[in-house]
Amino acid sequence: MIMDREQEELQFLGFFGILKESLKIICSWPKIFTQITLSFIFPLSFIFLAHIQISHLIFANILNNQDALSYTQAGTPGYDKLSDVISSEWIAFWLFKAAYFTFLLILSLLSTSAVVYTIACIYTGKETSFRKVISVVPKVWKRLFVTFLWSFAIVFVYDVASGVLLLLPLAVLGFGGLGMSVFVLLFVPYLSGLVYVSLVWQLASVVSVLEDDYGIKAMKKSRALIKGKIGVAAAVFLVLVVSFIGIQAVFEMGVLFYWSMSVEMRIGIPVLCFLMLFNVMLFGLVAQTVIYLVCKSYHHENIDKSCLADHLQVYLGEYVPLKAKDVQLEQFHV
């Protein structure tokens, strides 16, 4: 397990090593990870899947009413009533989306805080409990939120700029063979850039919990840390993303063909997707923390376990973040 390894050994963990180490951590500390899962990751998984189901129902009603509106004579009481219903449904749809993204963000940040802090305690050999994790999480959450805002802004600017660049050849050359060829050639590097930004974002979340940097400083630190390990980190990230997309696709197909399925499948598919989803989420959070430790080792940035343990203490109810000088007390050489 990771706490039994010398730090300089962590840099040699590859794709399968990171996956194996992440699984070992979860299996070696089942009680606290079960408590974290029940408190944060279960609700997060449920909200995500429920959002797909509810969004489908609301949107289906809107489409049905719009279809009925197209066959109703304008200016009649029936037309006005349908228009009002459709307007109300659109308002309800966007309010629901806003509430969903708010709860999704809060639970995501809380889950990240809890898992990263717990693994840091495990790494230092420091005794931890769910009660202690719960007392620290709200304070760490604020730091993570600032990092999220910066990450979101960067992704937003990147997507807008990339969108303009991607649509430009289609606007100039049209949707023919040449235009589509140029679009595909530009789309591949766009996806690569998006994966890179996502990796930096994830690692910055761990930095925000364990170090004194957060926000744009955590993003810069994350960008420096991931150099040299981006291939391994990207491979782990893509496996998790493919798993996540697969679960979502299966669930959406279950929602779409719900009425044509047997009772067993109507119950079995949502339950199976839920079980798989919260496991993937937990594993992903643990893996990103392991990747952080691997990157620190790769760059010979020695983490002094005693200093890390001191800074993880909840002192007078205050979370004390790890100072950069404590994270990088010395550089060791292999």
C-alpha cells in the first residue's frame, strides 16, 4: 500500500500501478471510504442519474406540447393556454438544471475534499476518523471552490475560442468533404487540449487541499507537476471517462426504452448503473490523489510526512493548509 512505499518509489508507478494502488487503498480502509461514499458519493450518484430521468420527462412534455401547439389555431384560448404551459415548463426545466448543477458542484467538492484529506492521513500514517474528516471538509471546500471557479473560467474561454476555430472552416468551406476534413483535423487537437486542461484541473483540486496554493496558483502548480507524467495520467483519466460515459449511455437507453422493457430490466438497469457509478466516482477521486503523489515523487519533491501530518491537524477548529515549504522540504535524488 502507498503508505508502505518509500516516496522515491512512487515515481515508478505506471498505469496499472496507479490503478492497483488506488484499489488497495480503498480495500485497506473500507470503513471510512464506505462512510464517505454514503455521505457524499451516494447522493452525488443519485442526483446525477435522477437528473437524466427528470430532464427526459420534462423535455418530453415540452416536445409533446409544442407538437400539439403546431396543430392548434393561433389566437384561440387553447393556443394561448398551451403557450403558457410551454413557457412554464421551460422555466421549470432551467430552474431544475440550475438546482441540479448547484447540488452537483457542492457534492463534488465535498467528495473531493473528504477523499483527498483521508488519503493524506493514510499516507502519513496518521489516525483518522469520519468525524474528523467531516470537521475538516467544510473548510477545505472553500479553497476548492475558488480553484473550481478558475478552472471553469479557463475551460469556458478554451471552449469558446476552440468553437470559433472549429466552426470557421465549416463557415468558409461548407459542409463538404474539404470542410469536414479540416474540421476533423482541428477537432482532434481540441480534444487533446480538453483532456490536458481536465487533468490540470483534477490535480489542482488535490493541490488545493494539501498545499497552501489554491485558485490560479494551484492550476499553475498542477501544470508544473503533471509534466513528465501526462501520458500515464491521461490514460487513467480516459479509462474513467469511458467508464462514466458507458454508464450514462446505458442508463439513458434504459430511460428511452423504459416502457418496452420487462419489469426486471426496469429495476435492474438503474440499480446496476447506480452501483457502477458511485464505484467509478470513488475510484476516480482516489486515483487522482495517487497521481498527485506520483507526480511529486517524479519531480523529486519530498513530502515530509511529519510536517504533512501536523498541517492536517484540525487545530482549534481551523483547517491549517500545508505550506509549500513543507511539501518541498527537500529534493531527493534517485
